[in-house]
Amino acid sequence: MPKTTVPADDMAFEKALEELEAIVARMEDGKLPLEESLAAYQRGAELLRHCEGKLSAAQARISVLEGEALKDLPAAES
């Protein structure tokens, strides 16, 4: 985990997910000291909440745009 971390709320979904995946990989390795594991877990939880919020917001926007029925968006014409 970098020494200076960007607040999750300021991150794009893709960057937050990338960092979350890296944290999970490091934790699964099982070689982090206890304090680093706790910090990684806390950061991971923060990133997870952020990503879930972004996905929920996107789903809500699609639901509203499609009259509460999730449908495929029409392909853009070239």
C-alpha cells in the first residue's frame, strides 16, 4: 500500500478496484505483519464501500433511465 493514499471518495472506480485487488493479493499471500494487515484490511474495506457505492449509483441511474426495468442500452450508431 502506498505511503500517501488518495481518499477513496476521490478515486475513479477503476483505480479503486485496481488498488483493492492489489490489497487482496497481498493479504492472501499471508506475509504481512499484523499492523500492516490491519491497515490493509481497513483500506480495503474503504475501497470496497466506495466501489459498491459507485456500482449502486450506476445501477440506479440505469433504472431511472429505463423506467425501473433494467434493459440493454441501445448501441450507438456509427
